[in-house]
Amino acid sequence: MPFSGKIMEKQYYENELEMMKAVGKCRWIVPLIDTFQVDEELWAIVMPVYTKNVSQLMEIWETSNSYKPDCQSIVNVFFSLLKALKHLSVLRIAHCDIKTENLMIDYNGNVVLIDFGAATFYGQEVFEFSKESLDVIETDKHEHFQIAGLQIDLLCMATTLVKMGTGKIGTKKLVGLRAKIRDHLKEEDCELFYQFANLCLNTLENRTQSLDTTHLEHIWMEAAQIAKEYRLPAEWSE
């Protein structure tokens, strides 16, 4: 298996190494192969080499006239990410940086989550977004919405699905995400990935407490039913 080294300063290396050791083995998460010291200030984490990331896949979908996403690829991303989050949530680890650049595609076409540089254990950090920058959560009760643990990962997951569906490469804003999904679902030919993104947002809506694996199981069951209706492979509808 070909591999590469991610070189970083010691403080970032120590955090990422701690997270990757805690994560252990999971088919949907990048494995740790080895580590070594580059010089007095730099260290390296050795990981497998993948064919491309999802952002590069989106660039392939981009044509001169239109953006044409592959529905099956987006389905693979959704279920692979959900399996990765189910594994992480049991360990009470939040990835905190789910995006198309951090979703790799291996030689068998599987989607693998990488880059644990921003990861943290639940309770160590709280991420706060103002209502002006985050209108995904619709609530009049809080001027600011605090999210921690699994919540930030589900928000990023929903955003990633919408990015893949619309072809908005590089944008990090969550503003209007719910509105985009709602408008799209009104169309008769609504795409599968918008339904999946909507499942994530429905789980988050009006919640201010950390979520747990039971919520992921609920998302999984609903998504599996949708997958069955779309006659997707059995592994996603069981």
C-alpha cells in the first residue's frame, strides 16, 4: 500500500496523534501507519495514499455548461460518513472539520474521512455561531446557538452534501442551507442527497444539548428507508 507523511509542528502533531490513536481501526476513517520525527521542530504522521478527494471528484463533475453530480457517489459519501460518525460518537470524539477536501476515495471507491488536526473529545470545546452566520437552526429562543460534539459534525456533513449537490466548491458559509434544501424539496425531481442533508438538519433543529448515537441510528433508519425506495444497493438499505 502506498503511503505519505503529513508533516506538522509538534503541538499539532501531538493532538492529531492522540486523536488518531483514540479512533483506532475503522474502515471509514484513515488508519495511522507510523510516525517519525523530521527535525527538532517538525514531526510526521504516515497515512495511506488515496486516488483523490471528493473536492477533486466534484471538479470532474464540472462541465463547461453545467454541473452534473453523480447521485451514487453522494449516497456513498453520506452512508460512509454516517458510519464514521457512529464510530466516533461511541468514543466521544468530534472531527470538527468535515468537508469535501477531507473525504478521500480509496482504490476500491470507498470514502474515507481524514485529517484529525481539529478533532477534540466531547466537552473540551464549544463552538458558537451567531444567528447572522448560521440560519440552519431555526429558533427564536437563543441569540447564539452553541454546539458541541456530534452537532458540529452533523452540520458540516449536511453542508458537504449540499455542496456536492450544487457544485459550490470552496464555499464554507452555512447561511441559507435550510432554505436551499426546502426550496429544492419542493421540486418534483428532488435529489436524494438533499433528503439526506435534511435528515441531519431535522435532527439538529431546536436542540441545544449534545446528541448521541441513538440520534445517528434514527438518521440511519430513515436514510435506509429512502435508499430502499430509490432501489439503492442492499448494504445501504438494510
